[in-house]
Amino acid sequence: MNLGSQVRTAIWNWRFVALFSCLVWLAPGLADRIYGQAVPALPAALQPYFAPPAEFADKLAELRSPLVFADGTRASSTDDWQRRRTELRREWMQAMGPWPAVIENPRVEVLSRQERQGIEQRRVRVEIARGQTGEGWLLVPPHTGPLPAVLVVFYEPETSVGLKGDKPDRDFGWQLAQRGFVTLNIGTPGGDAWKPDIGDAVCQPLSFHAYVAANCWQALAHMPEVDSQRIGIVGHSYGGKWSLFGGALWDQFAAVAVSDPGIVFDETRGNVNYWEPWYLGLEPSRVYRQRGIPTTANPATGAYVELRNQGHDLHELHALICPRPFLVSGGSEDPPERWLALNHAVAVNRLLGVGQRVGMSNRPEHSPNADSNAILFQFFEHFLGQSKVRDAK
């Protein structure tokens, strides 16, 4: 073979490898088949929660489709979606303010260790931002690793590990550790959820929470006990808002679950209060508005106003999670009709060639209960504990 033929052969081989790599990276379902690791079908117990009730099937909330570019054109291919996804995330970050640089290998200091019902419970101090640490609990099951892991976020970490008896069924970290997951359980940066310590960051507090989650993902990913490809995030209420933004804005989380945070903006519900200064309503002056639903006399402030004026809503964050598994453990703030918003994410997944990645369970009360938790834990067991899902980001 002469040199010209060798060059042409090399070029064609390179093209084939590039095409194959793109197919694997951009087509999740195809990738699973190529690697012989097809995602197992949902267990029967989960299937009812990964399809909307008939009354909401194929119906969309009257929100701008996340598939539509800013110029009005519509994403019609996987490649289109990657560009639209980049645009969508940029729009949110511009409104909320930029993150500080994510810490590649955050410091984790073990302050104490003890065994608790066969699980190693470590009190840890984690570098959650440059010059800022937070204390929490790391729970490590007695199984050989590397293990799947879940970051559990709440007001304070003691509730998440079952050390506060006044808040039953919020001990996600403890329950997941008993099921074989390493869990890192952390609380509000600075300790005051109504005035979180965001240091010198210029982003909105809820975005800073997502930044903290990204650093905690990095901390978990560097632990020898943890499989970095199988790290999820979960939180209830305030923690649900935190996990929604963390999962949407840091795409290394392999699965995302939120418990009744309010998954769309809703100014009729005082608990779906993204307008507050400790979430998205912080002004540069850091002067706080009076708490409560926005009114003419007490208007919303900060990035929340900009996002609303530009037509953004939280269904776009659901789309940023696609095609990773996403579960809403809905209560009083997220009733079944929230499927109308979730169906926008279902449409994105359909474009990407995957199904049954968006789910919702429902209960009447805001507080989680044993039944809703059973679904949440099985969600993580299925998507993180039993299979490694290769997905396009």
C-alpha cells in the first residue's frame, strides 16, 4: 500500500472511530446496547410512577418549550439538543450570576468515627467553597466498594442521618446507607437557611447551593469507597430546591430526586417561594424584602424577577437533567398536575431516544412518609445500585 492509500485509510478509520464515539456519547439507548449493558426495565413497583395519569398524558403546561432556541427555532436532533442545552444553562447562569471555580479535590477532614448498627458514621468537615467549610456526616456501609453514593442536603445534616427524632421520614441519608449507599449529609452554608453564607460569590444563594453541591460531588468522587459514575442527589422541601438546582446545574450527578420543593414557579403557594432573597431574590445591596408572596407593596426582587420577565420557569431545569433519571416525590406543593410541566422533560428524553427517566409519586401532605420514601429509595436502588447508566450530557 502506497503512502497515499495509507493516508486515505487512516482518514476513513478516524472517521469511523469518530462516528462511533459520537453515537455512543450522544445516543444513550444505543450506547447501552453497544456496550451490552442495556438499562434494566423498571421494576413493576416503580412503573406506575414513570408515566403520567391518563388525564395528563401528552399534555403540556403552557410554558415555553425547552426545545425551542432563543431565536425561535426548535431542536430536532440530539446534536441540536446539546446546543440548546448549552444555551439554556447559559441563560440561567447569566441571570443568577456566575459560580466561583469548582474545587477539583475538596478537603475532607474526618473529625470522629463510630460504628452505628454496622454502618461507619464519620463526622466530617468538608471544603464546600474556597475558604469555607461545612460539617456533616458521612455514612459508609460495610460492603466492598466502590459503592454508589448520594448527597443528601437539608437545613442541617442531623435530620438526614436520623439523629433528630422530631422530623420522622426525613432521614434519607440513614435509610440509603442501610441499603448500601455511601451518603454525604450536609446542611446550609453558614448554618442559617434564611441568610446563607455565600461569601464573596456574586451568584444567587440557590445557585450557590448548587455550587456547594458540585464541590460535594467532587469530594465524594475522590473517595475510594465511592463509584464516581454513580453519585446521586436528594433533598426534601428546602433541600428539594437545593437538589433540583444542584442536579440541573452540575451534570455529573447520575440521578436526581426532589421531595416536594415546588417544581414550577407558583406565586399562589407561599412554600414555593423561589422569589425570597435566600433563594433567587437577592439584590446586590443584600437588603432583604419582607417575607411572603409578592404583592404590589412587597414585590419580588433579584434574579427571580429577571427570570420570570424573560419567560423562564423551572421546567427548564428539569430539561437540563435529561436524560439522567429524575424523580419528584410530590406532596402538597407538587400535586399530580405537575405532570404538565414534567411532560416537557419527557419530550426532551423522547428526542434523545430514552423513556421512563422522569417520574413522580404523590402524597397529600408536604412531609414525606414511609410509602413515598420507599419509592424514592427504590428509584436510587434501580438507577444507581443495580446498573450504570451511560448517558449523553
